[in-house]
Amino acid sequence: YTGKTGSQLFTERLKKLFVKDFQSIPVVVNESASVYDAIVTMFLEDVGTLFVVDKDSHLIGVLSRKDLLRASMGKQDLETIPVNIIMTRMPNITTCKPDDLLIDVANTLINKQIDALPVVLKIADESNEKYEVIGRITKTNITKAFVHIANEMH
Ligand code: ADP
């Protein structure tokens, strides 16, 4: 018997869970998509955050539900507004990597007050920072990890 408390065991287990084991599939839109297209995609794909990519599939932006609501409040035709004028753009995007600890991502989501992070791989042989989006981590994935540990310990 180790003499460890339940919360010590929980914390030890939590510090061994990685992004790659809990990430979801990313939903992306092209930078030339309209705000209207993005709203339709968000509904059909049932996600709260979209990632915006350029023609080479490199990450250039993030769109949240409220970004799209804000853009919809004006009188302008939503089919004529490109997402790339309303998105949060690089280099202001917070990302994570497949080998990051889930607990670190959870802290980032809380500290930055955002719902999701793109899981990215840095593209090699580029002087400037370019990223390929390979996943998505949201508060739902963090909740699933929490329940996963509880089920292991029952
Ligand atoms: P909502 O705006 O629907 O409440 P969020 O809290 O996730 O959803 O987003 C708040 C703001 O932060 C939005 O303007 C969004 O574009 C931006 N944002 C969301 N995710 C990220 C991220 N990973 N990195 C940087 N900015 C982000």
C-alpha cells in the first residue's frame, strides 16, 4: 500500500494524459469562405470552434460562435463577408501539440478564457512559423479525460 490519498493518485494519473489520446477531429474552413458558409459548417459539423486555413492547409485563423454572431449583427449580407476579416488570426492563436499534457491545455483554456485549441504540427523547412492542423481540443475533451480517470479508479 502506497499510502497515497485519492487526490494524489488522481493528480498522478492526470499528469500522464496527453492531448493525442483525447483530441477530436478538427473542422476547418478555407480563408475565402463567407461568414454564411462558416455558420452553416458550424451547425452541420456540430462544433463550437472552426479553424481557418489557407490554400496550403496552413492554420491562419480561429472562428468562435460569438465571432460569427458578432458578424451577423450588422446589416451586411453574410455571403459577402469573408471569414478572414472577422477571425482571430496568427500569430495570436493559442495552439497545442499532440505530446502536450492535457492538464497544461486545460490550464491554458482557463487562463485565456477560450473554448478550444487547435492541435498542430509545425511544418518543417520553413523560416517563418507555419502549422498544419491535425486535431482539436475543447472543454468537452477535458471533461472526457476527467470521466476516464474516474472510471479507472471507480
Ligand atoms: P465564444 O467567443 O463563442 O465565447 P471562445 O471563448 O472560444 O468562444 O472565443 C473567444 C474569442 O477568442 C473569439 O474571438 C475567438 O476567435 C478567440 N479564440 C478562440 N479560440 C482561440 C485560440 N485557440 N487562440 C486564440 N484565440 C482564440
